[in-house]
Amino acid sequence: MIRRRVRTNIPQVDPEEFAKFLKEIEEKINLEHLHSLKKSFEVADKSGTGTLTLEEFKEVIKNSLGLRRNDDQITALFMKIDSLSEGKIAWDEFCTYMQLEYAEKEDAYLRQKEVSFHTPAMIESTPHRETILRIDNMSDGIFVAVSQDGTISFWNSQLDLKRTKTLMSDQNINRQKPKWITDMVLMQQYNKIILGTGDREIQFYESSTFEPYCQVSGLETVPLKLAYCPTGYDECLIMYGDVDGCVNIIVIYATGETLRTWKKMPKTDGIASVTLEKVAHNVNGLTKFIRWKVHEDWVLELRYYEELRSIISCSNHENTALVIGSTTGSTHVESQLREIKESLNNFSNDKKGPKLSQQNYIQTKRRMDSDQTVFKVYKGVKTFDFSKDKNIIVTGGMDRIVRIWNPYVPSKPTGMLRGHNAPIFYLSIAADENRIYSISTDKTVRVWDIKDQTCMLTLRPKSHKIRGDIQACHYNRVTRSLAIATDQMALLNQKVKPQQYADIVITHKEPVHCCRYNASFKQVVTCSDGSAVKLWEFETGKPVFEFSQAHGDNAITAMAFDNTGRRLITGGRDGKLKVWNYNNGHCLKTLEKEDNTEEITSINYIEMNRNRYIISVGWDRRINIFTDSSDDFHHVQKPLPKWQDDVNHGHKEDILSLASAPPNLLASSSYDGEIIVWNLVSGHIYCHLISPKPQDYQSVALDGDNSICKLIFLEDRAANKHCAQLVASGPRGCIHFWNVYNGGELLAQFSVGSNRAAVSNMVASEDSTMLFTGDAIGFVHCWKIDGYCLRGKESEPPELIISWRAHVQSVTSMDLVEEHGLILTSSLDCTVRLWTIEGEYVGTFGQQEPWDVYNKATFLHPMVPYDVLVDPQSLPHHPCLDGKLTAAQVIHAESLENGENDSEEEEEEEEERKNDAVNITNYLGVRTQFVYDDNMIQEELKGKPYDDGTGKRLRHEKHKPRPKDRGGPNAYQNLKCFDLDDTPPPSAPTKHRDKTDPFDFEI
């Protein structure tokens, strides 16, 4: 007797509460607790067998660990540990389960954080002849690089040189020594490029035409580093650091108007120029200049952050390595009064010479201690970055240590990342990725995890192949690529999700081959091409657990549960089967064939005569049977001897599917379209089933057209020998209904759809009333098979209830959850999705928003997956889209169907046309009836009666239609008339007082 699934009643617990329960156990367990817990196991073992029953285990957990949890959670933990369903667990089993579960969770956590780059790097020669000073990216992801000689270049994400231009070429014509650039920054809001020069100038260029726009000249020092930041609508800050360790700030309140004003200033060397003195003493108060003495060494880097409303700058001086300071400083009343007094004195002083207030703008000031935060770092800071989302600052310098700081705690770093063997050259925080990217002067790239403060990736020059000394670096957060400039331009692109999956939720990173619903734990188990197994909460879609490398680097191609639902059996392309306690990723047993590594395609777990067996088939073309006994303590197990009928008269091609039915039937299908039904007790062949080829059938595939990918037994009909018991998904893309008794008989065959896509998977309801099929292009069809082939052959296909597009690639697995009216589908498109049996979209496992199977409002219906929505094959079939009919034929389809080939109707229409009369009223008002047909019109045209003596006007007057006299008033009589008002008499002229003044002007 075969029993498909015998499930133990496992209490249903809240997954989140159960996770908290396991977390409490993890926090409680240490070395001391382990010793006491082991003693409690020994004391609670009243039978002396070394194992604990469920009640004894509850007592140990409650008393030893002091956890006051309900019995359901402890029972669920016991069931997960007791994977063999023996009703008892040992101390070793408890320790193994806990250790493996946490180890696999840690591995899964690390897999989520994996990062890698495409190596070797893309390397291209550059048009720059001098040192590249800075690399930046525009809003569209284009890289911008500028060198010391003023050459600027633009590169796309594939490192293609899009544009290059040499700035300041016109200014260097009449100079003995050309100008050199110190730094560059983009002013994207105003389409400008800002350059700092060695002649103590800040120049503005149009980023579209590269024409010089204006410049600020007469700076006190050379601007080593530039920074720009918009602070509001039409407001911005332009900052530069110099060799004196000063931070210089130009505050612009009306940026657009100010730049236009500077553009109109007198030109110097072909560019409009304004002095720093005029900027500092702007008459309209639109600009302001501030100069702070911050460092005791050169300013190496500075940036303004609107979140902090402060400027962060760094230098190699240890005591002022990193400084966070305000822009304007605190209000100091005494200093402001002193400045007002000095300005008043200068106003009354007529002596020539510069005013004191005008001299003050170039004098350096030091911020008050309350206006700045100073970080002291050994050997100073060469580079830094700040993230408001993570609230951290990272610094790096000559001491080769990456330090993580809290911006408000300068006394001690929160983390120190060691690993570089050379000074830190560049740092970048990717807050959305939770990573820090660091590059040292020896061209070593390291990626750090912010939360764990661990190194996730080290990329050395041997792997990325970048040569030369580093000149500039930049990480583009949009394209996730790292640009490194040496004497060449190099680009390291991060390995990210393929572009077609950018907006699509995926369940696995690789194609999914199988998915199953476990009713015992209310979980969904999915397996992928990357040998990863994932567990999901069925009711919410949340991830529960995962483990990888189940079959090494080989894909998992088949999966089944045992009769209790506590163990998972997987088969892979390595030809091996493995039995798992999938709740913690513990491999309980490995099933191997003799010197055979052919792919496993299907697995069945059956129980017969109180014996349990695991049956597998695959590319070895044989039926492999393994016993499943708790008495077998060997980890590696070999199959039972082959059946003689299998060896002598078995399949000649690869076996693709396997199905079993009570009391002792087993069916297998192969690549060549042959189905063999076996007797499980004797191992003899019961019958061969080969489908006849239809007369009008034309092959649509060069290979694989005869393959049968899926077999299912209709268990509700297994005892009825007069109906169809077996359903096959092929051959030739048709569904076949077979009666396996009396040598086998084909009762029905039909194609699934007009696209004739091969059926890749099937599942039927337990009462054999509905059949769901999935095909090679992702469509799911629901058929009503209640009573179909129940009394004999059927010539017509069953009723198609509904069909929908579930995936954009082949459906690899399906599982029906009848208690909830839902169906699971997996596909090669890396997704596992949940649908109602009516085709309503519930969600995709792996999405951020959970669903509730008991609340339809949480379903994504009426939405559909994005990839399905945009795929052209998702369009419905229509004669116009298929090119079979024109739009006119479709519009008049009904009239064409009714009137086509109807001779009687045509004769009636012809008679109607002959008797058609046109009434025309002539100009005399006498009605005359004229009968026109096609022959009369043709004769009249031949006669040309209007060629002689009549003009067009007369002909028009004779034959123009006259309006009918219908009685009553005409249109003119219906017009409304209004009486005109009488014109008022003119007023009498006024008399003037002075006759000599006709205009009566009085002064």
C-alpha cells in the first residue's frame, strides 16, 4: 500500500515569535549554560536511553534556561530537531541543530553582503598629458576628468571617451608660461565648471560650450582645493582651501544675477574679471567673503554638508587633522560694534588710502571653540567622507588606518579598519549599500561593511591590472563603478543585478528549478540553479532560512519531502541525492549511484508495506531505488539492485518525469515520448504507452518535440479501471489522458493553446476536478476535468476555465495549496510567485512588502509582474496583431459572415438599387420622380448634354436643390427687432468769463 504523505500535527506558531524564542536561547547559551543544560538532559532522561521525549524536553527548556514560553513554540522546536519523526531527540541532535542553524544563518547573512567587481578593469588611454587632478560624475553618470594643463574629458559608464576639450587655450597664447589648474568642481545647477588656477583665480566656464564666462581674480593665496554646494534657492557657497591652512568661503545669495553681473565686467585676458575685493564688498550685499584660519598645514580636502550646515576640511597636521566648522561663526557683539565704529571713522576721514574695513576681508580669523569640532589623528588626514544616513565620518591618511567617527564625538573613533599596507588615497561611503570603499596608494581596493566593520573584498593590482601611480579616484554611486586615473583611465564596474532585473523582484539570483509547499510548517521551499535552498513563510512571503552549496556548484534539479514533511530530499546535476533537515541545513544522508554522475530529473518518496523508499530517475535512463530506514547509520548509501525489466526493456532515452499511484503503480516518461508503467512490487513492466502521431500535425521543433516533461496520476481515479488515470504533458506539445490498464489506451489528446508551446509542468487537484498546466513561455492554464475521460474516449478538449501569463520564461514547477485556493509557480526567470486559482497575482517571494493569505487587500492584484506586463508575448491573440485579417475585415466581420456567399441577399440588394428613387424638387416646385441606375448614369455622361451653350452658372442654377416649403414663418420673420432710442439733444456751450481765453484757463 502506498501512502503519499503522512504528516504529524505540528502546532502553528507565529514565525516572528518563534525567531525571538530562538534568539533568547542563543543569548542564554554559553559554555556554563551548555554544561548545566547537558546535566539537565541527563537528569530528565528518566528512561536512561540518552534521549528526551517531548514532555521531558519542555521541562528542560523551561527549567534550565528559564524561558517562560508557551508549549507550542517548544513543540515546534522539538519537531524541527526530530527530523526522523522518532518522537525523541538526543543531546547531540540538539547541539547539532542549534549550531548548524546559526552557522547557516551567518553564511546567509554574509552572502547577502557579497560584493565583487568585474576584473580585470577596463583600461583606456587618456588624452591628458599632465596629471589628472580630479574625477567627478554628472547627474547622468558621465565621468568628468580634468588635468593640470586644463584638458577636460568626458567618459561614459563603458569608459568610452565621449568628448575632450582644452580650456584656457586662448588665455595662454600671449603668455610665456601657461596657466596651470589646481582643482575643478562642477556647478551643475547653472551649467558651469569652476576651475582654480595657479595665478590665484577662480574661473567659470560654460559646461556645454567650454567658453570662458567670468573669473574672480586677486585672491590672497593659491586655491589648492575647491568645493561648491547649493544652500537654497539661487544661493550657494564656493569654498577653497589654500597653502596657509585657511578655509575661504564666497557666499552668493543671488547666484544667477551675480554671475550675469560678473559677466559684464571688464575683460582680462579674454575673460570677464571681478576682483575678490569687489566680491567681499558688494554694494547690493549679494556676495560675502569669509576667511577662517583652520589648519597649520595645507588644506588637502574640504566639503560643505547642508545636513550639518558646516564645512569639513582636513590636513596632514595632527592637531588639526579634521575640522568640522561653521561657515559664518557665532554672533560676536563686541567685534561687530568695533567694526561699525571703524567704518564710521573711515567715513569722516578724507585721507587717501584703503579703508580699514576693506583691509579686514583678507585678514584671517579663527573660529571660536564652540563653532568647530577638531579631530586629532596621528599623521593627519589625507582624505575623508561623511554620511548623514549612517551618521559617520570616515578618515584615512598616512598611518594606513581607516577610522570611523561619530561627528559629535571627536575624542575617539567608533571603529578602526586595518588592512591597507600603504597610505589611504581615497574614501567613499555608499550608504545605500552599507559599504565603505577605500583605495591606498599601492592601488589596493578594499570594500568594508559599515555595520560589521569587516573587510568584504580586497582587490589587488594583480587582479585589476591597473598600472602606474594613482592621480585621482572617484566612486559613482549611480553606476556603482570606481574610476581610477593613472597615466591611463581605468574603470572597475561592480557586479550587480542584471539590468533586466533592475525593476523586477526576484526570488533567487539564479533560475529556479523547483518549489514545494510544506503543510507541516506552513513554509515554501525553493531550490535554484546556484545550489541554494531557501525557506519562506507561506502566509506572508517573508524569508525564514537559507543554505547554499547544497550540491556544491551543481544545480538542484529535483526536490521532494518525506511522508512526515520534516525532511527534504534534493537531487542535483551531480547525480546525487541528499536528505536534509532543511530547518537548519543539516545533511542527514547522501544517496549515490555507482560510478554515475548523470543529472537527476525527478524524485518520488513512497511508503509501501511499512517500508519507505526514495525513487529517482534522470539522464542515466534507469529507475534508482533507495531504502529510507532509520536503522541504516551509513551517511553514504547506495541504491538497491536494478530491476531486470528496467535493464533489458527499459527506457532508451533520458527519463524526465516520475509519478506513482496506489496500490503499486509507477510511471516514468522519457525524452523520446515513451511512457512505461511499472509494478512496484515485482519490478516488471506493466505496459508501454506510445502516443500516435496526429494526421495534421507538423513538427514545430527540431529536437525535443517528443519529450514528456511531466506525468501525474489522478489519485481519485486510481481504482477505476475504465477511465483515464494518467495525464502526460506530451509528446508534441499536447496533453494526453491515458488508461493504464489492459495494456494502456489513449482516451484523449489536445493542445494547450494557439502558440503550441510545450507543456513543462502540471498539477491536479486532489479530487481530480481541476488541472493546471504551465508551458515553456510562462502561461498557466486551468482546465475543468471533472468527468473528463471518465467513461471513455473524448474527442474535444476539456473546458478551459482561465489562463494567464505568470512568467516570461518556462514554468519549471507548480504546487497547488487547495486549503487556501492558491497555486505556486516557479520559473527560469529566477522568480517564485503565488497566485489564486482564479489567476489573481498575490506576490513574488522576495518582495519587500509582505502579504497576508487571509486578507485579499494585501494581494498585488489587479497588478501583474512588471516583466510580464512589458513582455510582447503577453499581448492577447488578435487577428489584426497576428496579421491574418485587416482592421476593416475585423470591424465588418459580422456583416461578412452573415452576407458572404448568400446569393438570395445579393439579388434582393440589386433589385433594391434598381428601384431606388431620388426625389428632386425643381425650381418650379413640381415634384418629379427620377429613377437612376448605373447604366443611365453612364449613358448620360457619354452624351455630355452641358457642353453646348450652357455655362457653369446656368447649369448650377437649374440643378441646385431648392429648400422645401414646410409652411409657417421663415427664418427672417423669426428675427427679433428692438426699438432704437432717440438721440439726445446736444448740450449748450458754456459761457467764458474772459472772451480772450477760449479755453477758460485760470492761473
